[in-house]
Amino acid sequence: MPINRRRPLTSRVVLFPAMVLVSALALAGCGSDAAPRGERPLFTSVSPSPAAPSAAQPTGSPSTGSQPAVPTGSAEGGAATEPAPRSGTSQAPLPARTTDVSMTANLPGWKQVFVEDFSAGDVPLGGFPGPLYSARWSAGYKDGTPDTAGQKNPGKTGYYPSKVLSVRNGSLDWYLHTENGITMGAAPMPKIPNASSNPPRDNSLLYGRYSVRYRADALPGFKTAWLLWPDSGVWPRDGEVDFPEGDLAKIIYGAVHYDRNGADAFEKLDSDQSVTSWHVATMEWSPGRIEFFLDGRSLGVSTKAPTTPMHLILQTESCLTGCPAPEAQGHVSLDWISVWVPA
């Protein structure tokens, strides 16, 4: 999609029992708390479905405004060296490898078309995907591509896979930090050519089930927006689905964006969990229905499901409601990911 296509500024909807709280999403400047000018999007509240464990989901756990940029298929730039953690930061503990059905098998109504547990070997910082993973992964947007906030603040934030991505200890790792005044993230993408709904794009589905097992350090100002983005690039007409999403110092949530009378509207479904423990996040996208699960518990259902092919981007960025402290650094770790299509 064109790099100069900017997603409209939006508002946030936070759901609590018996009330809906709307607060402006401050995207006007890096670290700014001022609400941007412009119309607020329309929204509807969502009634969470009962929080009962799902037989198809293991037990164990976005701020909106996240626009993908232009995928390139490979990272640019030389290999980087990660410094030792600064005082007050932590590195992700090794995950306990899981072998539950959600990672490894077909499920009732779903056929597995992609699974990755990063067991092929380690890849140094700056080398992902490399020979070990290039058949199944793209590093996403090239170094220097503006992230969502960077499109409003050029040169302050952006995607830098050569300085962020590695594989270590059986997990894909994002090393989130600020370098030379630029906060750095990355947005890798899996390749699923055998199931593509829109060749030659190799990561395109019309309906699917997506599960990830992940955790992160608590890093205010950095966030995940692991999302389904329309192949058409036409937003908000063709929608957007984000899960897991959220500032890394706040709770995990899911969001479904849709067009309402030419404006962005969205439904937001909160969890009560932070990212600092290992969680399994699953989104199920079926005709007329999106459901989010966290650690086997449903966060609720939206009926505003997209109806056109979408592709998955593990977008990890910064500076939407405030920038990280310059000295902040830490990690997001992806233990495994699995994707299904309707059987």
C-alpha cells in the first residue's frame, strides 16, 4: 500500500461494566498528550461473551491507530549488536515449550496451514529471517520505514528490523530500544503461500484462526498491534482486526475496525491481563463474526467482521500515546504462532 497513505486519527473506546469511557487518542506528536483535531470515529459497545474456557484453546493469557506501511520482504542494514541490559530492565525468561492441540493440529472446523516454533536454530540480531526462516518469514518493512507515529513525526520512530529482530532460545525476539534519538520496532510477517486467498501475496486469507504465544517486558510507550490488514489497503472501508494489542505497560485488548458512513468506527474488547506473563492470544475470523480468546477465555464477539482478504502483520511500534523514555529497552518474545483456515 502507498507509504503516504495515513490512517485517520481515532478515539479510543474503553468498556467497563455499565459504562463506556471515550478518551481521545493523542497522536499529534511524540509524547504529546493533546488530542488531535478532527472528528471522532463512530463506535459501538460490545457485550463480552461468557468467560468460559474453550476446548479448542489452551489455558495459560491495542491502542488503535496502527497503520501498516509498505512491506519489503527483507530487512536492510548491517547486523547490530545488542548491549547488555541497562539497570531496571529485564530479558524475557525462556518459555516453557508447549505441545497443546492449538499449536500442533487441525481443530474442529479448522485446518492448520502454518505453524512456527522457531526451533530451526538461533539467528543473530540483524539476521532475521536468514536462511533458516526465509522460506516462512519476511522481516517486513525495511529499515527506516515510518511506523504509525512516525508518519506524523518523521525521523522520531520507525521500523528497523536489522536492529530489532533475532531468534534466540527458540523464540522470535524484538529488542525494543531507542538509538540515536529514534525509537525502533519491527513488523515481521509469516508466509502462507499454500493457503493464500490472493496470489501472488503469500500471506492472505479470507477467514482464519490465528494463535500466538507471547510475552513482553513492561515498556511504557512501546506497543503491539498484531493485526489483520486488508489486502486492498482501503481503510476503513475494508476494516482491520487487532489482537493482541496494547501499550506494553497496560492491559491486552482486541479491536475490530469497520467503516460507518465513511468514518472509522471500532469495537474494543479488554482483558484484565498484562503482557509480562506468557499468554496465548487467539482471534477467530468467520463470516460475520470475530471472537478474541486470551488463555482460553473469550473476551467477546464482534459482528463487524471484514469480508475481504486480509494479511497478518506482527506490528510492534511506539509513541502513539506517549514515547518511551530514551533509556528504556526490553524485549517482546514470540514462542510460537499457528494459523488455520476453515476446514
